[in-house]
Amino acid sequence: MNPRGLRLILVTPWNTQSAIAGVNLLIAKELVQRGVAVTIVRSEMDAQAKLKALNTDMPILRPKDLLKLQPGYDYDHICYAIGNYWLFHGGAINILAQRPGLVLLHDAFLRDLGAGWEQELGKASYQYLLQTLVNHPIQPDAIPETIGTNSMVNWPMAMATGGVVHAKHYLDLAQTACPGPVVELPLPVSDINTAAPRKRQPGDPIDIVTIGHVNSNKLPEEIIQAIGSSHRLRTHCQYRLLGPIDDETRSRLESLADSLHVKIQMTGWLDEEHLLREIGMSDCVLCLRFPILEGASMSAIVALLSARPTIVCDAGFYSEIPDDVVIKLPARPQAPAIVRALETIIDKPDHMADVAARARVYALETFTASCYVDGLLNLIEEAIDVSFTVKEARTLCAETSAWGLDGTDPLFSRLSKISIDLFS
């Protein structure tokens, strides 16, 4: 597709605290460099919409402004960045329901986003959503061990003209729900400026970090218990959690670490400069998850770019990383496996430095804005073709609803088949 002259709307968080915003800034800059006119529509809700915006010369609108624009006249297509945090992505969902577009699906689990929409619409409307799009009851507080249909990926994808996922592990879910094409493109991440890893000797102590919002699915309790189970690790490891943490979680983890004599530090939220400085003081990165709810893991990609030995679970996005650039543990790692991995890093510093160096090369070659935009532009061309069919399908739904029919009525099915035959 020749991008010059293309007018694209990008609906996304656009604040300095959102990792997804940073990714989409990279994508938008690459698009502009290729001649695409990009307009940003901020998708944050409530107070989050007032967070400091990323610096850009691109026009920035609010969701209500987009609804005043006409497709084909004021813009050619819309891309929606969708993640699991309602206060960052609620505006995108509200517009997507009215203006179909291509969805950049950053998470493989959208139940928290759905909970926000429940509050926005009311319980009755939300239950109708589940019945019509998800097609089975969901326990609102249950977190599944595997994403499956409980992930609610099919909710935004059913409203999209096409989609992008950032790893293969949730591609089938998105493709099944979407009326348009869905492709997998590696998440673009810019190179990072961290201090070079320090030279270590076998047996030297190590500084271990976990990057990102501190919550139970990053397994901090399990990691502390693993370190605490080994006298050697207790005396040779410091464990630091680099990311936002609530007071209750902080108190619980501090108490657990104290009881096991584990050296621990929790930094709270860090801006990019301070986060990279903290990573630069580390010797290895733990990227353990259970369950795995991300599409792709930016923290894991940052770990690879930092040239630190990185430990992951062999599941989801992490299983797609080559085996020779990380240490992989079972999908649900237990303490003995965590202990063995950390002891390997302590005992084999030269070998692990070689592994981490290969990881950096792999990340630099794979997670690029250039490759992402190559795939995105081709997909946009296909999604524009789908837009007409989606619009006609929505008109059909509106008409049949006015007649008192719903999606279960046989007449609706016959009309749908005729529409598909006519418009392919």
C-alpha cells in the first residue's frame, strides 16, 4: 500500500504513564515518516484523560471530536489501541461501537476492561453484551488459568474491521471473532539506554528485578518464597520490584520477605529515566507470569534489550521467545525451578552473559516500528475494504432490531446469509 496521502485516526492512551501510549508513539512516528497523516484521539477516561500528554506535533482530539468527523471525507480509517485498563481505553470502546475500525489488541485478557464498561452502561446492558458477544456466563471475579473464551477478546474484535495481535498465543481467538483480517505483528519497542551489565565472577551475589505493576500474576510471593527456601539465595540475592504497588500488597510482601530473611526493595512507580537506571543496576530480570494475560510483554522485551539474563515461563508470548536467549521455566513455575534458574545465573556468569547478548540482538531485530508499520499498512488496506460490509451488517442489525427480532431469530440468519452472499 502506498501510504502517502492516507489519513489515519489513532485512538490510544496518550500519557506519559502508559506503556501502550509509548508503543503507539513509535508507530505514529513511523507512519508520519512514510507520509501518513496521523491524528491522535486520546482514549483515557475521567481523571486519566488529564494526565500529562506525550509530546507530539500530531493533532490530538477527544473522543467526542471524532464523532463529528465523517469517514471517507475527514479520514480514511481508524486504528484503536485496546488494552485491559478501562481508565486508559474506555474512550476507545465507546467509539468503536459507533465507528468500526482496526483494533490493535495489546492484551489477551479484557475482563477488567469489561468491568469498566459494566459500570459505564449498567449491569443489564453488560449482561446483554455477554450473552450476544461472549455467548456464555462469566464469573466477574474469576481469573482463568488459561485465557480461552473467558478472555473477552471476542468483544472488541466482533466490532472491528480487522486486527493486530502481538503474539501467536491469542491469534486464533481474535481471528474467530473478527469479520476482517487479523495478523500477528511483533510489538515495537525502542532501544533502551541502560548501563552495561557488570562483569561478574562465579558465586558473586546478584541483584534480581521484576519490572511492571506489582500484582499477583507476576508471582512476587512465589519468588520471595523460592529465594527464602535457599540459604544460598538468601545470602546472594537482593530482589527488587520496579513498578507501581498498592499499600496492601507492599505490606504483605514486606512481611513475607521479613519472615524468610529475604532482602527486598519496592520502588513504586518510576518514570522512564529512573526505571532504566534501576534496570542498569540489576544483574538479571524475572519475567514470570501466571496466568499470562498480556498479548506481548513489554517488560520482557525491555529485559532482552538490557542484555540481562532473563527468566520467563514457557507459556503464552514468552514461549515464542527463542529458547537460546532466555531461561525458560514450566508454565506454572514452582520454587525448585526458580531456585535452579537463579543459581545458574550465579554460577555461570560468562555463559549467561553470552545468552543475554544474543537476547539483545534478537530483540533489536524483531521488535521494530519499521516491521510493525510494514504489516499494519497492508492490513489497513484490507480493513478499509471490510468497512463497507461491517457497515451494512450493522444496518441490518439495526433494521431487524426495529422489527423486534434478535440474533436468534431464523429470519435474521437468512438475511445475514443473503448479505454475505451479496457483499462477500
